[in-house]
Amino acid sequence: MRYLKDLTEGSRISDIYLIKQRSSAVTKNGKNYLNVILQDKTGTMDAKVWEPNSAGIEDFDEKDYVEIVGDVSTFNGALQVSVKRARLAHEGEYEPADYLPVSGKNVDSMYKELLDIIDRTENTYLKKLLQAFFVEDEKFIAKFKFSSAAKMVHHAFVGGLLEHTLSVTKNCIFFAAQYPALDRDLLVTSAICHDIGKTKELSPYPDNDYTDEGGLLGHIVMGTEMIGEKVKSIEGFPPVLENELKHCILAHHGEYEFGSPKKPALIEAVALNFADDLDAKMETFTELLGKSQNPKEWQGFNRLLDSNIRGTRLE
């Protein structure tokens, strides 16, 4: 299979791809055509079916696996496929794992590392809470391992939520070692739990889109509610500790305009906000350069990074 990331201008493709999106459109001259987004595990690419009713173009829909024959060109600085033929693929002709973006790291190894961190938690109540989610709740564990951390911006791949959570947690462990004023267990627990709401906010792949609940409430509120439900099952959980943990979750985006219902009022909430923001930006930068054909050239303005970026030119 020829992956989308390996295509270049002038390429002719003849491979099976997942149809991420499909919509009808009309040219300025009144001619019907199809806007399509092709997907494999390396990313997505826009495609156009200029003659949707012509011979060789079978009917297909979103989430179908389709054999695409077409030519790759550049439009407005991005690669695009002009589809010449399209055929619905049959089960057994494709391997679904080839079409879902996945973490480059081993999910089981990352999860074991997270469990080792949980095992080192000294606060009895926080440890019980973490175990209730990450050791005892099999349904949650399966969702957490498979979930992405975002729809598009960073860690938008299977295992992305776990990879992001582990990175944020490691940042917090470093902060706790550097700044004795931080309560390590509270900070690390808030890091591990900060995005658990994304298991409900985003639907699983291949959709990876906002659920109705996610669109109405968002992962910060849902994650806080999830913590409240688990706390009910832990006898004697201190109300002050519960509120401090919830505050860290509610404030982890740092600012109201970034979606936080509260601004950080605890030192642990400040540290979590920086740890989360650091990992999101490092991953965003890494992914942008990794997808670029010329990473050492200027890449254009990025909204999250609020800058025109390029890779380092050191040899």
C-alpha cells in the first residue's frame, strides 16, 4: 500500500483508502462534483470527483473503504487527488489498522509506565481513585487506550490520549522535583486525570469527532463529573482533597478564553496548566515539521503556536 504521506505532486495512485468525509458540491459553472477526504494511518488528503456519474465511479459513502485511482496535483499549496475511478473495496482486501492514525509508541508499554507511576502514589485516597479508573474499570481502560487527545490539533491518533497524558504526567513529576512547594501526589493525580473526559467528548476512530455530550459539556466538565462519581465509591475521601483535585481539572486550560471554567488558584493547578500547554505545543510543532516536505523552511502561521514557524537548520 502507498501511504498518503508518501505521495508527491504528479503521482498516480491506485490503492484502497478510507473515506473520512464525502459531500456534494457545485462549480461556478453549475457542474456537480464531490468533495472527498481520503484517510490512512499517516494522515488525510483532499480529493475531488469531477465526474461523479461517469463510468468507473461507483457509489460510496463516508466510512467506506474505496479503491481510488487518480492523479495527485497541488492546489493552493496542498496536495489533492483528482479521482478517475472509484470502487467499493470488499472485506479482506484491506487491513483496517492501515487506515487509522496510531501512536508511534507502544500503547501497552506506555500504559505500564503509567501504572508504575500510579503505584508510587503515596496518598491513600488519590491512589484508590487512580486505581478505580486505571486498574479496575475495564471499560474505561479500553476507551482510554484507544482514544485520541484531540480531533485535529495534537495527538490526534489512536493512543494519543495515553501518550499525551503520560507526557504531561512526566512534566509534572519533573516540576514536583524542582519545586518543593508542590504537592506531588495531587499534581500527578491531576495530570493523569486531566483529560479523562475526552473518552466521552470524542467518538472513537474512525470518526474521532465530537459526541453530542462532548459538544454540549466538553471534556473538562465531563472529566470533573467522572471524578466526582468515582469519589463516591471511596469511603472517607476528604472533601477538601476532592475539591482541590477537581479545581486542577477545571483550571488546566489556564484561561477562560481557552475553555477553563476556572483560572488556576492552586500552585498545582498552575503547574498542570504549564505541563499540559508545554506538551500540546511541543507535539504540535513536532507533527507540523514531521508532515512537511521541507521542515527547515518557513511553514507559515500556526494558530496554536501564534507564530510563523520553521525547523532548526543545524547540521
